[in-house]
Amino acid sequence: MVSEDVLRTHLQELRRGTVVVASLVALRHPDYGYALLQRLTDHGFPVDANTLYPLLRRLEDQGLLTSEWNTEESRPRKFYRTSDEGESMLNRLLDDLAAVQTSITGLIQGVDR
Amino acid sequence: MNTLTDRYLAATLRSVPAPRRNEIASELRASIDDMIEGRTDSGQDAATAEREVLTELGNPDVLAARYADRRLQLIGPTYYLIWLRLLKLLLTFIPALVGTIVTVVEVAEGKGFGAIGPGVAVAMQVAVQITFWLTLTFAIIERTQTAVDLPEWTVDQLPVAPVRRGIPLADTIAAVVMLVVTIGYLTLQQFQSWVRDTNGENIPILDPALWSFWLPALIVVLVASAIFEVVKYRVGRWTWTLFGVKALLNLAFSVPVIWLALSDRLLNPTLAERFSWLADTDNRDVLGAIIVVSTAVIMIWDLVDTAIKTRRQTA
């Protein structure tokens, strides 16, 4: 039986990069931090708040997200949206994710590429 | 107002770069309020919800570090290995070198055995200083993200794989330690032999007259033997040249000892005044004979043993 700790570490490693992909996909529709957190969790991407909020800022600094303050609702919230640059990088990432899936499937079925 | 949220924000923002502080503050406050609202909407009371949300966000210093993209390590994997290598390199010789210099200077000033203390103390200070400044330098490089051009690793850097050594390191260390202890004893017994006369004054075991030539000569031979052990280790196996040098060193030590013992010049004559058994000439002869025989046996056994090893390893 694999120890829980080892399993958790490997799952974390596997999931790490997918949070960025998932956020870039989800933010094709502008959203603020907490709502994005909820949406990601609902779609099977459980992510810690203390990871996601700093990540959004970092992606914004890298020009992959743009942001805008919305002051119309009960409290002012910062809405993020995937930028054009973010979109083109997202496509590269999605291609790679698909390639990983294809390779794994190939390996499992024992087919040479 | 000084709610837990206020305190949490203050603690987080304290270590976030100033230009973005206000924006992060507004955003983080909104996010925390959203999270609390999410919990109160499902029926939790506000105080518990606030507590749980802040607990979920965790240590504010960690969160701030993530916002600032700051490293939570003193020296990261990029520089750790080179830091370690430099540290080892510097610590292997600089503290010992400085300590030795200080000791020599103190001895030259006539401090005698009191010179060892300052030497050791200075060596330790130097070691601590080297470690501190080297680590500080690397910690700064790590933080400024200066692109230091570390030389790329190439296969040419691979060390020669260790061949099965005919001379184990443990043997070399043991031999050198033994030699150093012997040198230490030869010197120390002059001042502290644990044999005292009736007035409590120290009586050296060996005749102090020997200091005029024989004892320094023997110490020189022992130092040469220690150097020989190191050279032998570097060579890695016994050769007939090494055997020859070893034989010479053994003879250079044991022949004077045997000769001095036979001519009754080895032991301090004052000892005879302290121990009446030694006053008797016959007894002195017996003791001399024991010293002669044991020295000769040890020397011959060592040479035979070495010869066997040399033959095996040169075959």
C-alpha cells in the first residue's frame, strides 16, 4: 500500500501546472478571485485560496491576464480576464496537455509512435 | 476598528513591496469578505467564519512571500552546491593555517604551551567568519536574482572513479594520529609526566639532556613519518620505493632509541631518586633490555608486514 504522504506529494506535483491552465480557461469569462475559486472547485480543480490569489497577480504581471476594478456591486472587486497573450499561451499549454494525454494512452496501449 | 481581518491584512501587507500594497490590500480584503460571506450564507456565524477563513489563508508571512514572489529559503538549489563546495574548500585549510600561524607567533614570543589556546580560538573564529560571510554573499546573490554565470557541468569534470585502494583512508588517519600523539607525548612529558618528586615538582620521564639533540631529531623523524603516511595515501598502494623509505624512517627512529636505551641514556636519572627500584643498575639493565627488545620487535614486525603488503600489491 502506498503511503498517503507519497500519494499526496505525487498528486500535488501532477496538479500543479494545471491550475494555471484551468485559470486561463475559466477567465475567458472575466471573474474575481473568490468566484473563480468557487468555479474551479466546482469543476474539479480544488485550489487553495492562498495559492490562487497570489497566482492571479503573478499571471497579471506576466501579461497573461488583464484586470479591471468593478465598483458597481456591494463591494469593489478586481475582475481578471485572459489577455490575448494569455490566450495564445493557453493554446500552447492545451496542446501540450493533449500531447501528454495522447502519449500516456499510447504507452498504456503499448503502441509505438 | 481592529478585527481579525484588519490584523491579518496588516500582517500580510507589512512585507509586501510598498508600490502594490494598497491594491493588494483592497483585493485581499474583498476576497476575505467574499469568503466569509460564502460561509455565513450557509448558516455559519460571522466570528467563526472569519476565524476559519483566515486559518485557511494561513500564515500571513507565507502569503506575503507568495504575493511578492519572494523565496522562502536562504540559499536555493541553484547555488547550494557551489556554496557547499566553496565552504568545504575554504574551511579545510584557512582556519588551520591561521591558527598555526598564531600559535607559531605566540611560541616565538615565548608563551610555551599557553600558545595552543589562542591558536585554537583564532582558528574557530576564522571558521565562523568564513561561514558567515560566504553564506551572506550567497544569500544576497539568491535574493537579487543576479544572473551569475555558473560554469556548465561537463562530463570532463567527472572525477576518476576510485580504484580499489590498497591503502584505506582509516589506516592513514590512524597512523597520522598515532604519530601526532607520540610527538605530543615526547614534548608533554617534559612538562607534565604525572611523575612528581617529593616537593610536587614534575619529573620528566626522558632524560632532559636529550633535548640538546636526540629528542628534536626523533621528533623530526616522526614528522617525516606523518608526511610519508600522507604521500603513501596519495600514491594509493605500496611500492618498493615506499617500502624503502618506510624502512629508513623506521631505522632512523628505532636505532637511536635502542642505542640510547643500551647506553642507559634514555631515562631521566632523577627518576632513580624517586623510585628506588630504578636505582639498582641490574634493574635498569632489565628495563633497558625490555625497551630494546620491544622496539626491535615492533620495527621488524612492521617491516615484514609492509614487505608482504608491498609484494602483494606490486604483483
